[in-house]
Amino acid sequence: MFGDKTAFYVVLALTLAGGMLRFYSLGSQSFWIDEVYSATAAKGMLTHLVPYMPGGSVYERDILNTAFITISMAVFGVNEAAARLPSAIFGTLMIPLAYIAARKFFGNTAGAVTAYIITFSYVEIAWSRQARMYQQLQFFYLLSLLLFYKYLEDRKTKTAVLTLIATAGAFLSHRFGFSLLLIYPAYAALDMKLGGRKMKMPQKTLVAAGLFIGLGLVFSEMYLHTISAVLSSSMNYLPAYVDYFKTAFPASIYLAVVGLLLYWKDTRRPTLLCVLAFIIPFYFISYRIKLLGFRYAYFLLPFIIMFAAKALTYVAKEIWGKRKTTAIAILILLFSISGELSFTPQTTYYLESRAPQPDFNSVYPHLKDNIKQGDTLIVDYPEVALWYGLKPDYWLAFSISGFPVETVLTANKTHYAQTMTPAITSADELTGILNETHGWLVLDSLAANRIPQDYWPILTNKTTWLPGPSKPGQAGAINLYRWGNDD
């Protein structure tokens, strides 16, 4: 499509444009609850070098992401923008990485189209602006596969070491990174079989295999815990994920199927790797993970986009021939009106229906200005109150993750373990507190739907909803209630 020098400037321009979209007003949007978990753990690490939660427990998951957020906070302060900075960096770096990977697997034109879609993808931009690990996982996952593919070509020790480092980054970013330990041998075996080649194990390959086994042993406890949790679950979220892909990526998902079918014969080896990289973790996400969350499949999005880019390239080449560049420009323009892309900077981004995003910024500043000594504060998420500098008196207990409430309580079932906030676990307790005290209640739409239904007659009769600071929203409402003294 264009020479290496032109490609460099095109990808550089896309990276700069993508960076602007990802960094723009990064701290404006309110944290959602999962971001507060990561930011709170980073605050603990900033103070103690260990990601302690306020209640004294250690936030063990996704430790590399917590470490990056901690470093960012140490440099730029404890705030939303600093917490989101690592994701914005990895999201911006995904643009040249996607170009390099797609060019390696499917050619220069597919690389350029992939980089363009990644740059302006609404979903890519949105998740690049969250203080969570999903963007980081996507980066290390694709980088690991690219380096692994390269190692099988050059058999260089340097490439093997880089692959190990990237793989460790994926492991430490999210447990889904462990799927690489299934993908690597599956690809190597299938590639040999499909290519009609006999298995050869030169010395460097033996050394590399030993290093990968050693890496697995280093993370063995984490790996075995993940495998145990996964194998103990049996779900069927496949229809929900398929519906999500069709809705969120109406052009890419169908083009990806076309691209896969068209290029299996011509680019069998990289196509096989990309298919395995998608199917293996997608199976576990669809059938073996207890919770449904469309963000769990986010790290697989580049493979859909690469296959979609191949389909666009094929159509342009076969139909327009020598005018391929013009044709691709026209096709990209048509793709751009599919609703998948976003070209203007925004302060707020909607993530997904399974990631509630109430505007905590509308409630807690009001609370800080109006709460008085002696007021009682009951909240739905104690970590959020603490993030805004308010110590909650009670947690209105409900199933935050969909698991039983008891899983997040202390052994004696009296406190929320992560912050040691006293828990309200019955209607009688709630009634007693509202009768004997005065204060404030913060309740978002998720909590409102999940608290026991026999709480609602009590809340309706004894509290007053405050319409000013309360705020509805597509991504989840946040409501503030008052009871007792009005002064």
C-alpha cells in the first residue's frame, strides 16, 4: 500500500491522534467501582509497598497493574487521572503494536487498516481510559503472541527472552493471560501437523521450552488456583457474548468471519495462531467463568479487527485491482459510519451494561460540603466513600459481584472485610439504625437492585430522596437519601 517510510509516518500520525483521544480530560469522568478497587490498592502499595486495602487485606489480583498505578500516583499524585495514566499509555502503544502484528501476520495493508480501526475504535478508547488492567492485558497478550511467532521463525535466544518477559506481563496483568500456556503448545503442535513437518527439538528450542516451563512453575500457585476455579464452573454465556459482539461491532464481526474464511489458505500459520489466541480464552470466558462481563473479552478484540482488516484488503484488491489504495480509503470511510468508531475527544465514555458507571462525583462532593458531626453515613461501596475522604459508618450489605454476601464479610459476619466497615445485614438492623440516628444514605442503581427487597418499604418510609445531587444515567444512577434531622 505504501513504503516503509510512509508507513512510519502514517502509524505515527495515528498514534498521536489515538493518544489525544485517550489522554483527553482523563480525570474528568467519575471512577466506577472496579476502578476504585484498583486505585485503593495502589494507595495501599504507595504507603506500604504492599497493596493493602483499608481493612488490612491484600489485593492480590492483577498485581502488575496495581504496581503501574502506584508508580503513576507517586509521580502525578493520588487522583483519577494518575490512576488511569497506565491504561492510556498502553492503549496508545496498542496502535503501533497492532500495526506491527497485523503487518507481520497478514501484510502491510492489513497492518495499516488495523492500526486505523484500533486508533478510533470507541471501545478501545473507552477501555484505555480506565484504571483497570484490561488494556494492559490486551497489550501484553498480543505482544506475547507476536514474539512467540517470531521466535518460531528465528529461534534466537533474545526473542525467547523477550517472549518470556511479555508472557510474564500477561500473567501478572490478569489470569486470562494464563491461556497463553495452552496456546503456545497447541499452535506448535498443530502447525507441525498441518505443515506435514516432523517435530524437531534443537538445543535452543529445548532451552526455550525449559524457560517456559520454569515460568509456569514460578506462577504455579496462581496458575493452579486459576485452573481450579475455572474447571469448577460450568456456564453458558456464549449467546450473550455473541449478541454483544454483533451489537458493539456490527461491521467488524461480520468482516472478521469473511477475512478468516478468505485467508485461511494463503496465510495458514498466522491465521491458525490468531484463531487459537481467540478461541481458547473465549471458550473459558463463555463456559468456565462464573461472572458475565463483556470486558472479559476485550483483550481479544484486536484479532477480530485484524481479520476484518484482511477482509477489507481483499475486497479492495479483488474488485478495484490497481486502484486498491483508493478503494481501501472508500471502504474505510464506509466502515467509519458503522458506529464503531469515534473521532472527537470526549470526557465521558460508556463501557458496557455489565459495568455500572454511576456518577459518584455528583454525590460525594455534596456530602463533604453538607455532612455534619454526628451524622451517620450508610453507603453501598465503602471504598468509594473512603476515596472521597469520608469514613462510612455502615455498609448496606448486598451482593456486589453476584456471589453470596458472606464471601465479602469477616468471619463473624459483622463487617465488610476490605474496609472493616460495620455491615447492615438485616431489615431489623436497618430499621434500628434509621430510628436511632440521623444521616445520609448513598445508593447506586446496582445496589438498589440487589439489596433485599424487604429493605425498600423501610427506606421509602424513613428516608427522603434528594433530587439535587442524585443523578440518573444510562450507565447507572446514583441516589442520595437523608433521614432524621433536616437542618
